[in-house]
Amino acid sequence: MTTFMAGGLVTSTATFTATSTGLATDPTTITLKYLPGSGSAVTIIYPDARITRVSTGVYSAELDTTGKTGTWTAEWTGTGAVQAIAADSWTVTAAPL
């Protein structure tokens, strides 16, 4: 599991591919849910400005870790044109000073 220091931005990225072709494809609906360490769960639905379309089928979000230490979990869900789900987790530790 990757470790970051609190106070920075962590980029979470998801790539959605069509099972039938293996090509990157944009889902009809994209939802990012994340649990920021000891905080409350957050849900973001694209086209919210916090989610960026990097290219076809690739989306990212920069998550602010300020004051939120612990294990973070992110879950990306695509529905419609592509049905897929992916999860990732990382640890955020307090800055040393």
C-alpha cells in the first residue's frame, strides 16, 4: 500500500474499457466514492468539476489529504456504455513536523 503525507493532493485514476473490444470507452455515468481516512464517505458524480476526463475512458480526481490521516479507499464505478468497478487504497500519515 502506498503512503502519502497529509496536506498534499493524491491523484486517484480509473480507466474504463469495453469488455467486448478491450478499448478504452467512456461510461454513461461515472461515480467516485471515497473514504478519507478517519473522515466521512464522499460521493462525486461526473461531470462534477472535481473529476477530470483525461482521455477516452480515463478519469482522475485529486483528493486533498489535509487533516485526514489513516487508510483512504476510493471506488470508481462506471455504468451504461461500460459497466465496471475498481477500487484502490492508500495510507496518509501526519507530516513529521
